Amino acid sequence: MSAPHDGYGQYPPQQPGEQPPYPDPAYATQADAPPPPASTHHAPEHGKKKKRTYAAGAFEVGTGANAVLGGQAQGGGQFGAPVPGYGGYPQPEASSAVYGAQPTAYGAQPQQPYGMPQPAAPVAGYQVPEPYYPSAGAPPAPGGVAGLTAGMSAMNLGPGAQQQQPQLPPQARAGPLNQLYPTDLLNQPFNVSELDLPPPPIILPPNSSVTPSPDANCAPKYVRSTLNAIPTTHSLLKKSKLPLALVIQPYASLHDLDDPVPVVQDQVISRCRRCRSYINPFVTFLDHGHRWRCNMCNLTNDVPQAFDWDAAAQKTVDRWQRHELNHAVVEFVAPQEYMVRPPQPLVYLFLFDVSYAAVSTGLLATSARTILDSLNRIPNADRRTRLGFIAVDSSLHYFSVPKDADENSETSMLVVSDLDEPFLPVPQELLIPLTECRNNIENFLAKLPDMFANNQNNGSCMGSALRAGHKLISPLGGKIVVLSASLPNVGYGKLDMREDKKLLGTSKESSLLQTANSFYKSFAVECSKNQVSVDMFLFSSQYQDVASLSNLPRYTGGQTWFYPGWNAGRPEDAIKFASEFSDYLSSEIGLEAVLRVRATTGLRMSTFYGNFFNRSSDLCAFPAFPRDQCYVVEVAIDENLTKNVVCLQTAVLHTTCNGERRIRVLTLALPTTSNLADVYASADQCAITTYYSHKAVERALSNGLDSARDLLQSKITELLQTFRKELAGGSMGGGLQFPSNLRGLPALFLGLIKHVGLRKSAQIPSDLRSAALCLLSTLPLPLLVQYIYPRLYSLHDMPDNAGYPDPETSQIVLPPPVNLSSERFVSYGLYLIDDGQTQFLWVGRDAVPQLLVDVFGVTDRAQLRVGKGSVPELDNDFNERVRAVIQKSRDHKSRGVGSVVVPHLYIVREDGEPSLKLWAQTLLVEDRADQGMSFQQWMGTLREKVSI
């Protein structure tokens, strides 16, 4: 038997009905948690630096949010019932929370630092197992690819070895699949930290791959399946009511340095003659290694002669060291036959809004300055990158920037007022090489804001500008970057002000989410054909019709960026945009890309979701391929699956920024099962939520918001009913049974229903809603889950090691996340709420003066500057820790995603600005807000529907 898979423990078998003997990391109390690692030299040394408390009574009773993960919060139990004090302590009197009222006043040595509560009593009841579930009474299963080591020593893996792999019927599986652990959702509630657990492991039979490489199967950061055990029949999948879909993020980061995928340089690419799949770790070698059998369609193919030969060194190589046989994610340098034309250069065409709105808010000046400062960051390794500039008000302003060698030439502006058929004056001089025109480009960008400083024109012919831009760059392809602060109101694609507050919150609201002018979709399709991608940066403080404009990025592989009410006069606004725009310009992107997913015979890709154009039934076209989006592909089972392992292979053909044609191949192998319990035990709640967020957005745009919310509620009800009927014996016993690996699904679905993109409300402007729907259908999985169910951290009582670098990883340690309920709040607390797009720093109404001094440098809450802002840099230990936690919470790169978003931070006083407080409270998914129900009401509703 193989060694356990890294990251998942193996546990002794249990008797049926016995409580798992191992602790749940999400529910461990401080009493049984391991001690925090020693702090680095930044941490205060015990005994040398005085610790402080921000609420004198807080350390006497464990009432803080971090008292016990998954335990009960101050002010009531999980369902609002009052509870006695923790650990047998009485609840403190109101006066005991007054700072300095106890002998442990500031300056004395408190029992616990920063109001850290005493360890609470352990949580009684069921403890969810770690996500590697052994079968009761069975030996441990081989842990995914680690199981491949079993028996490898008996195999001759030298070149030419015969690799005959018998196909086992599903019934003859070696070892069990994931064990099903039912849990009662009402008595063992979901804890937010469970969302950070890895998906249920993929347990393959021994020797499923041809090499024992630990990287032979695709990592979840690239491809996640909603089910990690595939039903053998369509009827079993239908019976389960679970979706079968892949969540694909082919590029885990914005730069190759952060995304170390092995590259096959020798241009020897072995593919199946019939289904065109790429050779991968799950093929079978036959005929003494001269031929290989495709793991998708079973056809036998010849191994290329050059497969075992290094042409550069003129010597034989060890086949078993080749990247494509050891790595599920690999990139090939493509030979000539993969190119329709020579690789295109990187082209950026900037469309600047220069109307009064854009000039007066500082958009033109800020964007021009950011491009100027970022010229060194724009990818240009092959020195072929080209830039173009068009200014837009009620006319089109073209700029012809001369080459640096032309010393006496000035940049000339050519104005075109004919918007119906805008022609291109001197087209050959409008797209200019960055390398050859660098000095003149710098001069032009420095002067551009002054050219329009006094512009009073309120017109915007952005539709006509887009057509002109398309005409200019379509021979090459590239990116059109739109920077606009106004509604296109003249020329092609003219849009009207159609926001009507009377429609908000009604069934007619969905009309505001539809595109108002067919030009945008048809133009986007035209752009896609010519390898032109469009990115929209939208800044209007008035209605801008995001619903219509977002069609351009949606069908061209672009992105919609929305900055409502933006003004460069606010430093926070200017810094956020400049930072994001600069990172955007530096991003390594793929050009003229296509994506296709192939699978084992019997499986078919049926529906595709994401920002691209579906060119044919299974081919997705991307004029530009971003690295901060994910795509969802629904998989249908057309024929019964007879193999005990199926494979799904994603291939992305693209041109790099440096002009190299490459193919990234991602191969995912999954076991099959004819057992419904296996299917449920292997289901991935985060991937399922990602699938349904795309599904809900599609439903909202086609059938309206009510229909989207109904879809989510009926689906979670259907899953609970199916589990009760098929796997829980039909009885509920007063509870609500569901597998422990899906325990977060009701909370995530409630988060989606209450999300700003979907929730029922008469207060959400349609632009804000449309922008949120764009994010729900593009964000990579880790950021999407946080956007749906935000992170809440309790800062005033965070553990000793939080806010310091971990000694082993050097990464800042975050406090444990807390469930999104105001029951977790104490009145003297300091909390961070973060959905990945916006952060709120919540200051309690009874926050003590010393906390305010240490974090904000003020002694009175009334002096606190609320709203958009930042935490000042003060010379004290706790201030540094709070800033470190806020910064670390923004660190998307460490989570394997390439987002360039810098969230705004809003300072919120509990007794301060009501509208700001209400906005922050809408992120508390488990509370009742607006027209949405609380988590307890939601669970009660589901319980009623399931028991009917």
C-alpha cells in the first residue's frame, strides 16, 4: 500500500456510528489547538514589553470572536439562544468593559494580550473529519497520485519497456473512494474556515499513470471538478442532482515567474491521430514502448521517433524524464503548423474619454500619467510592442506620434467629426512601436492632459471610436483599452439614460440588466473574429449603462472594471486606479488563443461559461487570454463509462507576449463509480458554488433576478431532498442531513442569493448590479468564494502570532476567520470584513481609547475619520500587526490567482454614518438584512421544504 497523500492524514478505521477520533481543524478550540509558532524578532518578547488589554473584562471571560472557532458567540448561541459565560465564568457586568476599571488597567500586565479570551470549553458533538475520508473498517486508500508509487519498483520504466496496463472493471477497484460522513446541519453548523480546506481528494487505482510523479494529476488551482468521482451512467448523475462541471483557470498567475509550469522546448508533440488529445501521464505504452494507446478514445498511436532523442545534443534521452509523462500541466512550444500567420506583436490601443466629465474628475490626467510611469512594465521583450492613442468626446482625435529618430517632428493631432463612417487618417502612423518612439510617446503622454484641460464638451462618441479602433488594429489584432467617464451619447452605439428607480426591486428590473443596443454584442463578435479584445475601465458618477458596455469584454476575453463615483481628488481613488491599471498594463497575457476540452469517450462538453466567444460547439475563442479569470465547462455523460478512470484534458493554444506560439495542456484524471454515496462524498462545494454562480448570472440576464434566486433555492432544496431520500434512509430525525464535505453549500447559496448582484432590493443601482454580475461570472474560484461569503477577522483579540510572519513560510499569519454574523461582534471590538473587492474596518461603539490611540492615533471615536481611507502608520506593535493583516488579506498572489485588484478600505464606526454601517452589514451573510433572511431562517426554510 502506498504512502499517504501529502497534506491529508490517514486515520484508523472506525466502527459504524463512532465519532471520528481526530479533531476537526475548523472546530478545534484553543484548549486543544497546537501552540502558535514562535514569533519572529518583530514580536514583543515576553516579559520585556508590556502587553495591554483593550477591554479589561475581555480576558476574564471568553466572549471575543476568536474565543472558539465554530463555538458560540457573545450575545447568543448559534441560533440566537442566550448562553452562559464560557468556561463557567459569569458574564461580565456592563461596567467591567470600561477600560481601566479592573486592576489590569493599561500599563499593568494583563492575563491575556489585547483582550484575548480564556480558552473555552471544547465544542461538543460531531467533529467533521479532514477532507481525506477513509472507509470505515477498510485499510487506508492510496492518496491520489501518491498511490502510484505502489508497485512501481516492479515495473521496468526504462525506454522501450512494455507498459501493459490491465483495465479493471469499476467493481474491482483497488481501495475505497471517499467515505461519506453525514452531518446534521442544524446541530453541527458550518464554520467559515472549512471553505479553506482542499477539495475531497482524487483517489485513483494504483499505477494509473505511467510514472510515479507526484505531479501526474492536475492540481486543483488549475482545474477543479465539481465531482471527484464520476458517475458511470447519465441516470446516476441525474439521480444525484449534482452538477458535473469543470472550473478551469489555465494560468495561475500574471507572470511566468509565479507559475512554474514545465516547458517542452523540442517541439516534439505527440497527439492522438483520432481525437487529437495530447500524450499525458495516463496513456498506456504498448509494443515495447513503440506505440501508445490514447486514454481518451483508445486508439493506438505510434510514438514519434524523436520522443527519445535530443536533437540539440544528438543523443538518446530517458523517455521517463519527459515533462509530458510526469506533469499533468505542461506547456509545449508549438511548431510552425500551429500558426495560421506569424505571431502577432502585442498591441494596446487606448481610447481616452476627454469629455468634461473625464477631465474634471482627473481621469484623463491620472490614466495618462499611469501609462507614462508604466512604459517599462508593458511586456516588450521582443521589442515589437505597439501603442496607439485616440481621444474621444463628440469627435475623434487621432494622434500621430513620430519616431524618436525624427528629431524635428512633433506629435500631430487629427480631428475627425464624421462619426457615421470614421476614416483613418495616416493609418500607418497611428500604431507606433514602443521601442522606436519611446521618447516621443513620453512627451505626448506628458502633454495630453493639457491639450484638453479646458474642454467643456459633454459628448461621447465612444461607439464610433470603437469602430475606428477596430479598423485600425484588426489587421494585427490586440487590445482596445477604453477609459471612459461618461455614457456614449452620440454616434454608433448611442445609449440613453434608462435608469428608473421605480423599476428597482421589481420584476421589470431585469430589463435594466439587458443590453440596450444590439451594436455592442454584434461589434464584440466582429472584434473576436479579428483577434481584437476590449477592456472597459468605467468611472462615471452618473448612469453609464454597464449592462450594455460589458458585452464588449464578455465576448472578447476582456474584463469590465468599474469605479463608481471615482475622483482623482481623493488620494485613495487615484492610488487604487493607478495601482490596478499599472499592474494590468504589466500583465503577461496570451494572444489569439483558443481553448478546447477533450474527454474520455462517453463524456461530452455541453455548455461553456465565461468571457469568450464560442466559435463552434467545443471551441472557445479568446483574442486575448487574461490570467485572472476562470471558465466553467459543463460535462454531459452520453454513454455508460466502462473504465475505472476517466480523463479530461484542457488545451489552450496561444501566442505569448514575446511572440512565441505555445500550447498549455492540463490533464485531469478522475475515478468512476456506480455508487451514489461515492458521488456525494467526492463533491466539491466550492466548485459547485462556482458553477451555480455562472448559472445564476446567466439566468438573471435571460429570465430576471427572481428566476436566478429561485434557481439557487430550488437547487439546494433538491440536493438536500435527494440526500435524505437516497442516502439518509428517508428520515431526518428532526435535523437536516448532508455530507460534511458539502456542509458549507447552504451558506454559500445564501451568500449568492443575498449578493449585491442578485439580491432583492430597491436600493441597488443597475450599474452596480451589472458590474457585480460581471465579477460573479469571471472571478477565479478562491476570490469568487470570498466575494460570495466574505472574510471576517476579529482584530482586537487576535492570537499572539497573527500579524507577524510565520517563521517557516515568512508569510503574514492571519487571525482565524469568523462566521459572518453580528452575533460574533462585541461592542468594544475591532473587525476586518473583506470580500476581496472592498474592505471594512469596523470599530465598536465601546472601543476603548487605548485601542483608538494604538490603531488610529486618536483618543476619541468622534475624531476618527470614517469612510474611504487607510490605517495610519504609527510606531507601535499593534498598529503594525493590524496593517499587516489588512495587507495580507489583499494578497491574492499567495492564493494562486493573478488578480490586480486593490480593495478600498472603509473605516466604519458602529455608532457612525448609518449608510456606511448598513453597507458593511450587508456583507454579514448570516444576518437578516434588506429583504433577505438570516442564516437561521434560511436553514429553517430549507428544513420545512425538505421535510414536505
